[in-house]
Amino acid sequence: MNEIISALWPVFALILLGYLARRTRFPGEDFWAQAEKATYFILFPLLLISRLATTDMSAVELDTMGLAILLLVLGGSLLCFLIRPFTLADAAGFTSIYQGAVRFNVYVGLAASATLYGATGVAIGAVIMALMIPLLNLLCVLVFSVFTHRSGGLRSVFLAIVKNPLIISSLCGLTLNQTGLGFPDLLAPVAELLSRMALPLGLLSVGAGLSFRVLMTSGRSLGWSSLIKLLLMPLLAMLICHWLALDAATTAVVLLYAALPTATSSYILARQLGGDAPMMAAIVTGQTLLSMITIPIMLTAINYLQNLI
């Protein structure tokens, strides 16, 4: 437990620093929107391409891991629909609970996997993202289509997926890796310097987006979504990884990603597609704070359970 907390505390310290900076209006309100845009469209994609292109991927079982991700997302979705009658949420509110239960924060995930498992953790995490992001986008928009009737159609889902910079960069990095081309030597030093900015700036942006004001009105929804996302999903991931006999490194990163809080981008999707945006903001804030406690506990407990199996 102490080792996990020691490794993860800088990640959450940066989130809290981002929150404090935003609330004290430093360095200015306009900074955070631009910082998030630069991180999302430039720094994170560059980090993913350079790490994936140069990391030994021979130990990653892409087909088996793909099946594990599919089972994990579908299992989490099933849990959401099973608990729906107990949430007492309306249609728009349920879409926020669903997003809170199945989506994950890529900034926290890559930072935590890099801190805990090094370059291999980043590479495996990037593969997980490349598999999980398209699937989650599709499922979330389908849920909005059923419950709010404002999905924009499957064409809009497809366009959102193919334009996603995280997916594009992950696929580019995997292509460079699998074809043996690697990352261009001339660009490697520049990419290294820029990619070092991605994780700290991304975490600061996560903190800047937190809002405690909305937490007081969404206790039940936060509780149900957090029960699935922060507790049941990691346990489900452990069972799936054990059943598929994934190697230790891949299992560790999959378990970490299953334990992550929901994505900050969930709020944008809720606002655009007729979901309960204030509830979504409360879930994002609450889960990010709760995960500072639950991630170390869940990873420690799961390691203990795995030793018993």
C-alpha cells in the first residue's frame, strides 16, 4: 500500500495544484482552456506516438487484451442497467451515471501507469486507450440516442472517433512500431522535450476543471456511478484478466485503468447530447477526489486477491 501511495501521490498533488491555481485565478482564466487544448491536440498525441513507436511491444497480446477490454466495458455497461431502477434518476440523469461508470480519465491513467510501471506502462496504456476509446464513444452515444434522442446518428459517432487525436496518435505509434520504422531520430529529442510537458499539464488541467459547488446536489448518482467505476470495475477486470491468463505487466495496467475515475470530457458530451451536465460535473469531481483513496486501496486489495487465486 505504501509503495503505491508513494508512487501515486505526485499525480494527485498536481491535480490539487491545478484546482488551487484555477481558484486563485493564476495564471489567468484564459490559460486553462488553451492549456487543455494544447495537451489534447499536441502534447499527449506526441507522447503516445513517440512512446509506442519505440517501445518493445512483443510482450503485449493485442488480441487477448482486446477481448479483455471488450468484456470489461460490456460488463460495466450491464452493471449500469442492472442498478438503474435503484438510482431513481431520470433519463438524462442515467446517461451521466452511465458515463461515470464506464469512461476513464486518460490523463490520470497515463500519468499513473508511467509512474508505477515506466515506459512499458505507458505503451500498454496507450494500446488500452486505442481499444477502449472508440468502443466507449460508440456505447455512450448509443445510450444518449436511446435515453435523450439527441445522438446525431452513427455517422457523427464515426466522425468523432476517426477525428479523436488520442486514437489517431495511438494508431500511428502502433503502425510505426509494428512496421519497424520506429520514431525518426531527428525528431526524437524534440518529441522527448515536448512530451515531458504532457502529463503534468494534463493533470493540472484536470484539477482546474474540478468544481466542489455541484457535489452537494448529486450524492445518489455519484454514489452509484462510483460504486461501479471505482470498486466493481477493478474487481471485474481482475476476474477477466485471470480468466484470459494475461501476463503480469498487462494485467497490472488493465487493473489500473479499470480503477480510474471517469473522463472530464464526459461533461462536454452530456452538455452536447442532452444529458444532465451539472450531475456529470459532480460525478467527475467526486470520482476524481475519491480515486485518490480508492486506487491505492483497490490495487493493494487486488494484488492480495491475485496471490490467493
